[in-house]
Amino acid sequence: MPLGFLLSRHSFVQRGSTCIHYWLATPEGPAKLVIEGERPVFMVKVADRTQVAEALAGVPYDWEQLDFQTFGREEAAWPTLQREGYARAHVRASSGRP
């Protein structure tokens, strides 16, 4: 893979999964890196699990405890939205509804 300078990043939902496009400046010219079919993830404090469950009510997700801590030295977890739930969470977030 060529080395390059990151020019832009764009992510979006495509057929129920996350798609990410990166444009790089390389010595050979612009290069596009495409990552498809990824599940969206985010990290939260384990102490906030109840609030996460409330925010994701009705949206299928998996909960994975991580072996590291936040910058505040609190245990972290990784809720991953299942493919069928991502579109519902995305629409809800876009509409501003909780």
C-alpha cells in the first residue's frame, strides 16, 4: 500500500452497513481507499451502560467489555450496532429524536 497524506474522509450507510472513503495524496497522484461492510462501533464508559441501553432501546446491538480504560481511568466497553439496527439508529440520530 502506498504512503500518502490524508486529504478527506467520508462515511455513510450503504445497504445497511458502514462504508468509509478516504482520499490520499500520494507521490503517484490521488488514491482512493474504500472500506465497505463494517459495523459501526463506539466506545463508552461501562458505568454508562444503563444510559446506552436506554438510548439504543429497540436497536439491536452487542456489548463487549474492553481490556482498556478511558483517559479518566474508567473501564470502557464497545457496543456494536448490528447491521439491521444501524439504519434505525442512524435515522433516529439524524432526526434529532432520542
